[in-house]
Amino acid sequence: MRWNTISIFVMTTLLTACHGIKPKPATPADKLQAFQASAGKFHSVITVPVFETTTNEIQATASQTIAAGNAALDRIGRLTTAEVSFRNTVVALDDMGSQMGLAANRLSLIEQTSTNAGVREAATVALKQLSEWSVGIDYREDVYRALKTFAATNPQLNGEDKKLFGETLRDYRRAGLELPKADRDEVERMRKELSSLATDFENNVTKAEKSVKFTQAELAGVPEDFLKQIKTGDDEYTAKANITWHYISVMDNASREDTRKRFLTEHDNLARIANIPLLEKILVLRDNIAKKLGYQNYADFETEVKMVKNGAAAIKFLEDLKTGLQPKFATELEQFRRLKVKETGNANAQIHIWDWRYFSNQLKKQKYNVDAEQLRVYFPYQPVLDGMFAIYQRIFGLKFEKIEPPYRWIGDLQFYAVSDAQTGEPMGLFYLDMFPRDGKYNHFAQFGIVEGKLLPDGKYQRPVCCLVCNFPAPTKEHPSLMSHDDVETIFHEFGHAMHTILTRAKYSRFAGTSVPRDFVEAPSQMLENWPWDKKVLDSFAADYRDPSKKIPVEILAKLKEARLATEGVRYRRQLAFGLMDLSLHAQINAANATNALALSNEKLSDVFLPMLPDTAFIGYFGHIIGYGAGYYGYAWADAIAADMATVFDKSPDGYFDKQTGMKLRKEIYEAGDARDVNVSIEKFLGRPRSIEPFLERIGVNAAKPAAK
């Protein structure tokens, strides 16, 4: 039995007062309990997740969640015409979804972070079970009947209530509830199969590993510090293609072309054997579902509920950017080629897919005197984290307090409480799991654990989330040293945490980052501007060996020049991912499924650089699942983010401006998807959107596409 922590706190306080017991020094548990108790003063609730740690607990959670969900659905399904109301139909479904989400969110985090392989596998199985069950929710005819009965009362709803009602009915239509029974059953069957395959694909990405052995000569140019960390024998160095910072360290710095080509080949074939067959099935199922529901293809189905509205508009947006970037892209590649000619002595040298990172880095070093590896000394992890916290606390009016987590899945896990600096209102909690290890999710993401929501008793559930990252681990010689790109990444990912924690949406469906996928990255992409500001960097970036040494202004200026000088290549690669994703979801069907790999490589080669013939990058591209037909959203959101950043640029205190930060908190973070995000964007901007700041940032001066 688990005692309520607030009750324990209150009971202890009363006993102390009544019996004159001398209070003991506050313990870490006291801090957490006090934080939870304080939430009650603001009519809210802070729930600390209790994580499953055994395979039996995981299975029990899945079974109990499904049983409770079915009971809730049964209650809705039994409602009579006289009984139906907004509260017991539409809101009840959101309540049930929120409860299911609590379990699914925990299990997703466990699947990606547990140090126990058996527990991770059990979480995968449980998530499949929950996912298949959740698909079936849409096909409960008794529940849909209750909703339709309520709709027939012609309810007069406003604001967030009206939006929830409309989108709930829309989801049933998109699930096929208006189709004949046989077609509806077929869509349900396909969606359940799709859900299982998608879970397997993502899990294969996480589990994929490839250790590649090199000699020291083969790793010429790679930083000595990195070599020390991967040395595994006499003249043997083992780099892992599945660890992002290993991959980038080699590809950015290895001067031998054969080394770069070999490492890229291994990286781009990660999960190939397991995932290409799955991808073919996934694409066919998505296409069949879309067509059964009356859409031309899955791209149109997926984008209908996004800002862009249809697949053709998304493709046009990316194609216009591709055309606009072409002159800059060609110029940058020619600069890279000349560097390669100079380095190799081959007048006919060409830039290949395995060359672009290396020669982009060489251009920055030789023309702009910017060495990304040397800049790491200015970015030790903890000062960067503390500095970022100080900035976000300032502009968003918050206070972060480090507390002891009741449960640690790793020794260096960090746990923080977030409260409003002015009122003391508890806002939420976040965990930090920041360094790589075997079996862990191998990229960078924010995982929601507890979503914000107005509870049935009128109290507000405050959120909990976790940042899962893979920054370079500390060594015996020095602390974790981040690259400038890493600093951008942590500012970005923590922006998602702020989006999650600061929500005030009534319904979990609209809370935090539950916004259209082509907007969700915008608030965080905007925050990537902060590490490019000298005042911001001076507030935390300093040589860890001599903290009095800050990044010289001329180096930052050169860093900005170098970024712009290589932005054409970097961004064409982003566009390649987006256009590949849309092409697969617009063109692949049951008749040509085995062409999926060839089409993906063809599109990547056309927009960026020719792919190695016998590689399968798409098999390791996890975004093809979570962002299916939606990867274009990174560029779409980037355009919005660049525009939003101008509000800070023009503020009296720039990126430290409290008034602008509070406006961002209120109009974007607190609102979530409780209203049309177009309204939120314009309220923050104080004007209609413009694409000009984005085009200026990436160096496009022609063929300017219009914002939608």
C-alpha cells in the first residue's frame, strides 16, 4: 500500500506541533513533499511517477490500464439519451485518454532508458498491447452512439470545450466510423497491425548497434581526446556508429576518405535487415488506410489536421525552398570540392555523401578559423546547464530547485521542481538523463510523463517530463565538454520541457506539446538562437580550465559567418528528409512496396547528395514512424521560429527580456493547442506571420515561398 505523500507531510507537521518534538533537518523527501503540499494552495496536484521496475509490474500496469479504460468506455456506452452530457461523454473520453497516457508515457520512458534489457523488452510488449487496445477505442460503436446522441442535442459550446468536441467527432470520422461496417472493421484491423509494426521499427532503431574498429592511422585528424575514450587495444580504436557524438566526431574530423566512407556505410545500414521489411509493410498499411478513408494517399490524410492542410502544399513548401537554396547549395559544394582538390591533389575530385561533414568542418577551420573541437572547452556541461536554467528562469519568471528523485534508474539522474518565481505556484517536475549508455535511446528528446489537465475534482494536474539526451560523457581528465551544436540542442530540448510544464490547457489533448506536428518544434527551434548571442554566452560559457576566459567576440562573429557559409548544404539535407518522407507516403502502395528503399535513396540523392548504392538510411530514420508524412514540419516550424525570434531581437533586453519571455509563456506555452495555433502565433508576434526572417537566416534571396 502506498500512503499519500501529502497526508504523510501534514500528519508529521501536526505531530510535531502537538508534542513539541524538535523538527529534524529537512530531508530530500521533505522537500518533495513540501512541494506537493504547496500545490494544494493553488488548487493543483503534483504527482510523482512511480515507475515499474520488473517485468511483472509492467505487465500488470498494461492489464490494469486496459481494464480501467474498458470500464470507463462501458460507462459512456451505457448512457441513455436523457443522460448524455458534455461532461460524461466528450470530457470523459479525455479523462480516460489521460489515464491511459500516464501508463503509456511511463512505459515509453522505461523502454528507452531502463538499464535492464529484459525490462526494456517487457515495456515494448506492453506498449504494443496498449497501442492495439487504444486503436480499438475508436471502434466502440456504443461510445460513438453516445457521442452522436449528445451531438444531436445541438450543444452550445465555446472556446476549448467547442474545440474538444469538434476534434473528438473529427477523430471518429478519420477512424472510419462513418464507413460501412465491413470497411470500418478492415480499417481497425490495419491500424492495429500498423501500431505493432511501428513499435517494432522504433525499437529496432534503439537496439541497433555497430562497433567499428580502426587503427590510429585510419583515424588521422580525429581529436586526441576522443581517441582516448575509444581506445580498446594496441593500435585499436572502437567507434560506435549508433552513438551520435561518436559518428559526428569521426565524420567531422577523419581526414582519410576511406574511413569516412566506411563509417557512413555502417551507420546508414544500422537496423537495415530488421527494418526495411517492416517499412514496406508500414507504408502499404498507411496507404491502404488512407484510401479506405477516402484520401488520395497517406500524406493527405496525415496533413489534414496540421497547419499545412494537405500533402501537395507541404511538398510545394519544401520544393520552393529547395529551388531557392539551389544557388547557395551549389556554391557551397564547389567550395568543398576545391578544398578536397587541394587536400588530395586530384583536380577532378568530387564531393560525396561521406565528405560533406568533413569539408564543412574544414571550411570553417580554414576560411573562418573556427574549430568546433577547440570550442568545446568553453562549454562544460554543468555550467551550460546552470546558465541555461538561469536564463529560462529569468525570462519565464520561474524558479528551478534540484531535489532528490524518489527513484533513480541511473546514478547521475537529476530531478528538478519548477515553480512560479513570483507566486510560488508549483508548475511541475522534470528529470534529466543526459549521457549515453548501452541500450538507451540514442538521440535527443523530451519525454512527457504526466500531462497537464484539469481533473474531475476541479484541481489541475501539473506536468512531469524527462529530457533524454546523449551528450559526451565526462572523463577522468575533464568534465563533459559540449560542442556549440550540443548547446543549441540542449536549449532546444529544454524548450520542449518548458512547453510541457507551463501548460494551462484544460484538457490533456491540448496540453503542452500536444499541438500540430508542424508547429511543435517552432517554440524550441526559436530558442536555438540564444547560444548565438554574445551576452547569452558570456553568462555561462567560459574555458573550464580558466573561467575568466570567455569566447572572444571575433570568434563568435566568425562562427556566425561559418554557419551561414554552410547553411545551404545543411538545410538541403533537411529538405531531403522531408521530401523523401512525403514521397514515400504519396507514392508507395501495395503494388510497388519493394521500391520503398530505392525511392528513399533516389529522393535523398536528388535533393542532397547521391547515397551510397548499398545503404539503407531509411531503416535507421526513426522519424519515419513518429513523423510519418510530417518531417516537413521541421522546416515549416523553422520558418515560424525565425519569425518569433525577431520579437526578442527587437525587445529592450534582447534574449534576456522578461516581458517578451512572459508573453511567450502566456501566448504559446500556456495555451498549447487549446486554441488555433495560428491565433497564438499572431498574438505573440503582434502581427501576421512572415517568412522573410527565415529566408534571411538560411541565406535565400530568391524564389521566396509564401507562408501558408
